[in-house]
Amino acid sequence: MGRFTHIYQALGRSINTTVGVRGAKSFSSTANARRSFPALFVRGGTSNGLVIERRHLPPQDQWHTVLPAAMGSPDPYGRQLNGMGGGISSTSKICVLAPSTRPDADVDFTFVQVGIKDGALDLAGNCGNMSSAVGPAAWNEGLVFDPASKVRDVDEKGGYREALVRVFNTNTSKIIHSRFRVSGDRPTYCHEGDYEMDGVPGTQSKIMLSFLNPAGAKTGKALPTGNAIDLLTLPDGSRIEASLVDVSNPGVFVRIDDLGIKDASPATFTPQAVESDPALIARLEAIRQAGATKMGLDPKTESVPKIILLFSDSGSPDIDIRCLALSMRQAHKAVPSTLALCLGAAANMPGTIPAQVRGARRESHGSGPVVIGHPSGMVEIGATTENGRIISADLLRTARILMKGQVYY
């Protein structure tokens, strides 16, 4: 019994040297400390992942030595059982934060998509879902300077207060304004509320994300080729029409009917049905790569652009346009937020496939909010335009901080 007591005490001393020490440096002289760092585990929209302060990581050119292992990658089985990832692209995400030195931002945010099977780090684009967690996380962790000046009363009688955090996304060099509920004498993020977001169980408080000047996030133009529709030539010699649009994140939009899939409906053409068809996945990847090349992007970067399939019929009078999105050869159960922003903008651009699909079901083809249907429900996208220029694209999300502690890798 004495031998086990000594072992227990030794383990306790080892753990206590690295856990629970606020602000402890990740790469100290002890062996255990070098193999861990402080982090939050959060849900943002319909994604989840880690939030890490940049100061707790090595220089960015060494992130590949730390972040894949923390998420459980590379994993040839595709499950990330040995780390914090969840085995699908929407749960293999990381947000790296730091106080900003820019006059128009409070926080700098770098999004990292971690490859599940290969452990590759992809920083090519942003994630709108995880962006919703950035403001609240930065606020609670003390990364926002002079927070008192950034709180306003929304409902004085009800005690509802709202904070504004200005976020600079380094992936796209764009500014995002995040507005969210705070409470308490020293205000902290409050996730409790009555807003119900499709794809997430229960109700939460709303987070309003405004993506400022979102056009040309990666290519510099909303329509990178200058065309509302391009004709893509695939390796097998076949051709297909696509709209190539870059708002918040680049997207390749195609009609499901043009894929030769007849009578596709949301009930039958599901994410599971798509992923069970290897030939279809390969064709969609070929289309995505052809679109990437036309847009001047690297076709081998799987996360950008993404491909979005559009149904000819929304299936509901309450939905303007219905889609199914893919990322990294996986079909999403909910449309990624930045793709929803891109689709909402594209639906208001004359001549694009999204505008045609939307307009085919409407007496009025005018601009305005767009209700997008996806496999888990729907989302409404708003936009502010001026002289044909997109000033901001807006959407509502929810987020929750689930855990805080040390991540071992």
C-alpha cells in the first residue's frame, strides 16, 4: 500500500506543476509543462474547437509541432481519439487570439483548420461559426482593452447589456464586429437567452456578427473572374456551369440538377447520401479544384474554396434557397457561416446561379435578407449595401465556453 501511496503523491506533484496556474508559460523547463498549454474548449455556432492565446504557443512557423497533436492528428482512423478533435471538419478547429495593435480592432484572430488524417494546418480561410466564440472568449480572458467603454444598455428595465468586440481576422485581413450579451457587476459573457439556432439544441443568447467589407476575402473581388457564371472544364472532359463568388470566404456554387442527379430533394439528397457515393465525392472535388484554379487559388488547398450544391426547389415557402455544402470532401449537416454569408450575397448578385435559383421562385427579384435552408434547418443572412458595394454581411450565431484548462499533446 505504501508503494502506491508514494506513486500517487508523485503523480499529484507532477500534475500540480502544470495545471491550475493562471498565465503559466507553456514551454517552461519541466518536461510536463513543455507538453501542455492553457486553452478554452468552446462551441461556436455549429462547430467546436480550442481557443488559445498566441502567447502560449511557439512562433507560428512551429505551430505544426504542437497543434496537430493537441487535436489528435494525424489519425489514419479519422477519429482524433488521442486529442481534442471530434473526427469531422467542423470539430477540428482552433482559434488563436492576441490583443490587437490596430486602431480598428480589439483582438487579432487566426483561424486554423486541422487536417484529421494528415495533421496539416490550413490557414487559408476563416470560419464564421468559430468566429462567434472569439468575442466572448477574448472578453472573458481579459484580452479587450478598456472593456467598460464597450458595453451598452439594450434594455435598462430588463438589465440586458451588450458588449462590442472588434475582431481582426488575419486569414482574410477583414474586420468582424461581434455583439453579445454580458452580465454581472464586472460584465462577463452570458450565454443564457431565448434564441434558438438551427443545428444546436436548446436556446442561448444571440451573437450578432457583422463582417465588414466582406467582398474579396481571398481574391480581392466578389466575382474573381468578373463573370456571374463560368463554364468549368473537368479532367474527364465534361463541363459544368458554376458561379465563383468570394464574399467572407470563396465558394463554388453549382446546381444539383447539373450533376445529373434527377428529382433531388432534401429528404433523399442528404449529407449521408453524398458521403456514401465515392464517385460523386470525387466529381465534386474535381469541380471545386477547377473553380479554385479559375479564381486564382491553390486547387490543392481543400478548405478554400468550398463547394455548395443548390436545390432547384427550396421545399418551403419560408426558404429562399436551399443548399448542401461540402468542405474537405465532407458534407456538412449545417451550412458553414461564411458560406451562408457568401451564398446570401451571391443570391443578390444579378446573373449568378444563386440569384437565378432564388429568382425562379419569387415574383420579386430584388435584394434583401436571404433565408437559406440547409440539412439542419435554416439561417437568415442580412446585408448592408451602398452603390452596389457590400458594406457588411450579418448573421446571428450562438456560442458557449465549455471548458477551461490545460491541453496535453
